[in-house]
Amino acid sequence: MTMAPDNSAQGRADALVTPLFAALPGDPAGDLNVSFEFFPPKSEKMEQQLWHAVEELKPLAPGFVSVTYGAGGSTRERTHNTVARIIAEARLPAAAHLTCVDSTKGEIREVAERYWEAGVRHIVALRGDAPSADGSPGARFAPHPQGYRDAAELVAGLKQIADFEISVAAYPEVHPDAASAEADIDNLKRKLDAGATRAITQFFFEAETYFRFRDALAKGGIDAPVVPGILPVTNVAQARRFAAACGAQIPAWMDGLFEGLDERPAARQLVAATVAAELCRRLHAGGVRDFHFYTLNRAELAYAICHLLGKRPIGEAG
């Protein structure tokens, strides 16, 4: 059935409204800050892919890049080696993830001291999830008898080891293990009070989710920076698995956007960039100037979104 055109005043206004990205030429105010997350590679081919992503995103002058830490500390050495190489060769400020899982306080001290010796001055401190039988995260966390019980204790312990800058996690849609949204915010406050500098949110897909969370944090007395984490989605099934582990919701409309694109990777990339860029632009319109991108070791989508937001490589005019 052919839909009749919308000839209402509102319809005409919607059609003529200034494009979402037209007001952002080259980040003229210089107030847009970005950071990127990578994961440690498992093979030489993946190492090449990671390094390509690092080199592609470096000209955007990220405030930092971070490298994840596998379930149960399974990537400990690879995380260390990746962070050390980024600092030494790319000359970028790199943050290493560190969790409480299956580690004594002494073991965590040893890892943290090695990070410091390698030039790492920033740690993303997480409670972490216990690995399940197949090695993937998702099993219920149980603290080591000689370890830290949660991320707040980990933050306090790290601050005693060295003067690290520390980022922690925040959950706009509530951590799955939290008793309530209020309890989750209280836990975030404990982490910040223990010495964390900022929080980085788990990914979400609707700007209003972040704005509601920001309002709740302000009501709870939290005024530290809480940076939105952005996951450009090209694989909805994969995103759904990630979401199930962290309490994020996949909107119903997202399934429809990617339907029929399984065998069309280029089209998926275009749709993914459009969805994530619109989210970021709406966040920007709401006053957000700091963005953390979960890159999955691929630069193209994060770079495109940063470009649409007005971020340009150093030395290029807007």
C-alpha cells in the first residue's frame, strides 16, 4: 500500500530540519575527546589486524586506548605485551584492564607493578566475570579467598601500589548481579570514592538510556566523568551475546535494520555506521563530549563515526 505524503507542518519541518551532522565541521571548539578499546590478539594475523587499527586511529589523538583482560586472566601476558607495544611503538597512552578474578592480592600487585615498569599509568579496574566451563565469561563471580572482593577494593588496592589513573565500569541498564538500580549506583560511587578517576559505561543503543542514567547519577551525588561506551554493531547475534552478559538491551528495531544483510558485509557496515553515528550525534546534542569506542580491533567504523562528529586527524583543517 502506498503511504500518503505527510503534508502537515510538522512533516515539512522534519524534512527541512538541519542535518544532524551539519553543525559539526571539524570539531572547531576542540572539545571532543575519544578513546578506543582493543582486545589482545591470539594469532599473528590478528596481531596485524590490531596494529592496523591502532595506526589508523592514532591520528585522531585519542585520550587513551585500552586493552582488555580475558576471562579469569586468560590473556594476562597478551594484554601486557599489547599494552607495552602500544606505549613503546605507537606512543599512545594505553590503559590495561585488570580484574579480580582468580587472583590473590599478591598476584594482582605483581601484574600492576609490571604494568608500571612498562610505562602503563592508567588501569581499567573491573571485578570481572568468572570463566564458564568452555572458557567464556558468564559464570557467577566468586572472589579468591586471598583476593579482592569487588572492583572498589581493587581500586583501593591499586592506588596503594602506585599512583595509577583508574577507570571503572558503569551500567546504564544495571549490572545483572546488582540487587537494584540504586544498589548499582551505590556500587559505582564506592569505586569512585576508592580513587577512580572516571567511569566508562557498558554499551547501549538509545541516547535516552544514557541521559536517564546521567540524571540518576546526579541525583545520587555522582559528579565524576561517566563516558558513554559505544559499540558499532555489524553482527546482531554477537551483540546479543555481549548484551546478555552485561545487562544491555538490544532494541527491537535493530533486528529489522540488519535483517537480510548476513551475506552483505559492506551493507552491514553502512547500516552499523549510520546507527552508531546517530546515537553519538544525539549524545553530542545532549552535551556529551567524551566517547569511548569498543572497536573489536577494527578501525573503520570508529573512524567514520569520529569523522561525522567533527573529529579530524591532527594537522588537518575541518
